[in-house]
Amino acid sequence: MRTAESGSHPPILPPTDADWNALIQNIRRAESVVCVAHVSPDGDALGSAMGAALAMRAAGIEAVVSFDEDPFVLPGSLRWLPGQELLRSVDELVVDRYAMVSFDASDLARLGRLASVGDKAEFFGAVDHHRSYTGFGQVSIVDVTAPATAVLALELVDRLGVDLSRDIASCIYAGLTTDTGSFRFAGTTAQTHRVAARLHDAGIAHDEIAREVFDTAPFTAVQLLGDAIRSAQLIPKSESGPGIVWTTVTKSQRDFLGLSLDAAEPIIDTIRTTSEAEVAVVIKEGDDGVWRVSTRSKGLVDVGLMCSKLGGGGHRFAAGFSSARSPRDIIDEISRALELATDSSRS
Ligand SMILES: [Mn+2]
């Protein structure tokens, strides 16, 4: 039973000027800065890290970008990102004295092997917007109201006193458009659109970015989506729980089509359109045989809270966790967790 400590996270306060000054000071003082995205990096993690590193370079600060992935390749939807000459794999990082700043990672486990690189850094800062952020940074720039870490990365660019170049703006926009689902998710505000307007003014090609990030996939990925849709199941809404639509993507299905795990990432966007379901779940088998569980909520259920109870994390509307159990067991576990959530929201 894991219900007792539910919701006991202390509130995370938005960053103060003192926090920002501490971050900037440590970045400027460093011999070099390693900007880090979380494992299985998405547009927000990589766009933020890349945009920040490009800005640091423009400010005359030595900076590189890293994330822990083997093989060390960008997800297909992000291969257009500017600044890729700054990328270094964990093994390629040859730095003696350095500062490290993580972007969009809520806890150290999300950094993979780079967590220990952070331990040895002279300074370890964190920029994030997850409510589940654990406070691991010496300086934490964490705003849980920010729709994307990229918004905070843009403030970092400004506070470095760097002009917003088209390349930097494109990286920031990658993060913004990813985490807002093209400005459709609830976290999008008038301020989000003002940020987007600034990025437009900096010369980004928003239509090309949208096509790369959301609307481009090889035919094999379309076939994988077809497989996932065909095997999707609906657990109807009941007294005790919300409607859940779920499906699985096995390693053998991917292997047959020659696809890596990130090719399965967009499947949930189609599955979650099911009108009878409040919650959508896609259970994807990694190359290591461990299942990566992605969840989405339409708003009644806080899947971020649910996933953090199941060992993962995320936001109210989008969250995930990993599990070595079978998909059937995983979906049972989720159903039970949602029943509990429904009970407690009534009481
Ligand atoms: Mn994010």
C-alpha cells in the first residue's frame, strides 16, 4: 500500500532573482559548462539544453550538450535541431573542471550516467518545470507553472545578455511546441503565446519545425501505429474508475519493422483521442525488455501523481513510469491506482 504519503511533496517556489544570479554566476565562473538533457530526450529537454548551450557560446562561455543514450543519436523528430556540433556522448566528455546544468530532468535517475558526472562537477544546477522535481541541484531554477522548461531556458538566454538568434529561438521553440502539444495543452497561456511571438520575431520557421517534430515519420512507423491501434483495448468508465484506453508495443513488433523505441512515442497521441476514455496508456517494450509506460489524461485525473506513486513522474496531463511486470499486470496496477484516485477525490 502506498497511499499514506500521497501528495506530501512540499510546494516548489518559483525561482527568485537570487536563484538566477547564482546560476548565471556559476556558469560564468566555470571553465566549461555541460548542458544536459534527460534520458530519451524530447524536444523540451534537448531544445532547452541546446538553446542554452548556444547562448553560453554566444556569451563567450565554453559549453557542450550531452545526454545518456546508447547509441548516441538524436530522436528522428529532432535531427534538424541547430547546435548539434556541441553534442558530446557521455564517453566523449573530456572535461576536468566544469559546471553541469540539467534541463527538464525531475530527478537524478533521469540523467542516467550523467548523474555521476554531475556529482563531480564544481557546480551542478538544474532547470526544470516538473512538480516531481526532487531538489537535487545546488541551484534550482524550477517553475512548475512554466508550460515547458524551454521558457526558463529562454530566460537564461536573456539573463546571459545574449541576442536571441534564429538558431537559439528554433531550439527554444522545439521545447515550447513539444510540451504544449502545439499550444493545445492546458498549460498554454497568453504568456506562452507571447514567448512564441518573440521566437517568431527571431525568424524561426514554425511550419518546418512543426512538420519535423509532429508530422514526419517513416512508413514503418505508420505501420507500427496501425498495429498499436488494432490491439488497443477500452476499459469502459465505471462507478469506480474512469475510462481507460490502452495498447502495447512489443520489442518484436519494432524489430520486425526495424524501429527504435522513440518511433513508438507518437502512438499515444492517436490512442488518446478515444472519446470514451479519460486516460490513455501505451505500454512499450524497450530493447532491455523493460516496459516504458506512457500515460495521458484529459484533465479529471492527475496522471503525474499516479505515475509518481508507481515509481515514475511527469505532469498532470502527461506522465510515465517503467516496469518489469507484464502489460496485463501494469494495466491492472493503473486501474487500481485510478480507482483509489477516484475514491480520494470524492472524499
Ligand atoms: Mn518539459
